[in-house]
Amino acid sequence: MKTDKAKRYIVLGILFFLPVAFLLMLYPAKHNYDPLNIVNNNVSDIEGFISDRTDSVALKGHITVLGFLGKRPLDKMIAASNLKELVYDKFKGFKNFQIVIVVPKGTENDIKALKKEINTYEDLKYWHYAFATEGEIKMLYNTLKSKDNLGEDLSVSDVFIIDKDLSQRGRLDGRDEKEVEDKKPAFSVYSYNSIEVAEIKNMMSDDVRILFTEYRQKREGKFENSDSRRNRELKEDNE
């Protein structure tokens, strides 16, 4: 009887601590946390674009993963599937999160077919397709900072993180700890290759989490940017 009761307490303890452990994994520890860098300001909004849904779609006020699938979106099935499985499924339901895929007008039928492929078990209510003219898509892309040009078919493998204030987020120094220790050359990260599973699963997912942490801390009045944190730490070291 005592053994059964002990087992019951162990199971209850595991059930209680699992959500706590999940939250600790989801949000970076404070001593390891640095805000996600703003790499570009004043990204154009897309209010004039046509949404695949009845409601309008906009970037402002949302944490957005922005992608461009071009004139042949069905050819970009791998990129769309990676975003769905490695990003959307992790962050769906988080406040103001969305994925927006920009495509040219005239691809509506291809998008319907794409939806059937990736919307296997659910309606992706936080995933939007935004239809626009070629000129509108090029103008939007020109407001982004990227190391790659938009393709002739208006597609690019890279996806971008846009914050609520239309600022593009990334890393001014994209090196990991080992690369810093090995004194590898610094490089900036403006976007994330949706074809590279490791890059989306690790780097991009971490960066989206960091951005959610920033907004959570701002709501709680606990947010410090890099400069204020550095000044506080120097002051504490001198005390």
C-alpha cells in the first residue's frame, strides 16, 4: 500500500513539474538572455495586400515570420513544411504570433493545393498568405535587409523575423560560443534559410523565443536592453 502511494506521489510530482520544466526551456535563463538585435528599421507593412482569409493581414502589432514563395509555391513545399513543423507548431497560439507568406497574384490555385498538403490535421489560423503584384512584392523586399536577392520568380529561401514595430530582428554577431572561443570571424544574421532544417530548428527557433521573452519582460516591467544591462553589471562590479 505504501509503495502504491509513493508511486502515486511520484507520478503527480512529474505531472506538476513537467509544465514548469517546459517553461524554463522555452524562455532563456536571465543570465544567458540578450535581446534579439534590431538589424533593420521601417519594414513596409502589407495592409494593401490581399489575404487568403476574409480578415485583413498586417505586420504591425504582430511577431511575424515573413516568407516569399514566389510564382511557383508548390515547388517550395520543403520550405513551407519546415516552417510549419519547426516554427509554426512550436509557437502557434502565442499572443500576436503569425506566419505570413507573400505570393504573387495568380497563384491562388497553387496556394489552395499547398494548403491541402501542409494543413493536414488543422486549420492554420495563424498562417496567412498575402497576394500582391510583382511591384508590391519587390518594394516590400527592398525594405528588408538580406544577403540574397529576390529571385526572378519572386521567391527566396530566406525567411525574416519582424517585430511588432516593423523592425527586422536578427543577430549582429551570429557566432555561437565555440566560434567566439575559437575567435572565428563575426558575421551578421539578417534572415534564416528555410531549407536548412538545423538553422530553422536551432537558430531561428531560439531567436523567436528570445523575442517572445523580450515582450514578456516588457509587459512585466523587467526588460533591460544591452546597454542598460551592461551599465548595471559594471556598477555592481564596482560596488
